[in-house]
Amino acid sequence: MAKIIKERSTAEWLQRLDTSDVPSAPVLRRGEVIANERVVARKLIAEFDHPNIGRVRQAKPAARFDRTPAKIQGPAPRIGKHSAIILAELRLAAREIERLAAEKVVRLVKT
């Protein structure tokens, strides 16, 4: 499949799919998403202050619903913020969780 896909450009594949009424869109890199004319026109980028890294831009959920509007609930958690909670829910003992952290299998953020 990869060999076949490489035979044409993204634009060519999108044109063929569109001509055949196949719903499709390119997969964009982060920088491309933020600058994409459709994303900008639909106001799909939110800006907010992240407590650890300052001002950030993030794509909003693309789907819009009148009764249940989707929204960004806050910044993404720091890596490891919920590791201990999740591992404890999986019934790992505190000593095992600490061992995994010491061996750098998981990262723990102390609150």
C-alpha cells in the first residue's frame, strides 16, 4: 500500500478522493494545523496560559454541537502527573510504582 501511495502527491490523492465523493482530508503537522486557512476561518485554535510553559496555542475540538458544546478544559497535564494514580488503580503496590519510576519505566510528578 505504501508503495502505491508514494506514486502520487497528497494533492493528487485528495483530488481523486474528492472526485469520487470520498470524505477525506490531509494529515497535517502541528505547524500546518495552526496556519491552515480552514482551521483559522473556523476559529479552531485556542490560546491560553499554561502554568509551566507560558502562552500556548491548541486546536479546539472540530465538531460543534448546540446542546453539548466541546471545549478545552485546561492545559494538558505534565508527563507523569497521573502515573501513580493510574498504576494504583491497576493495583500496583506503592513500592512497585516507585521501582518503575526508579528504573525510568514511568515518570512520576510529585504534587
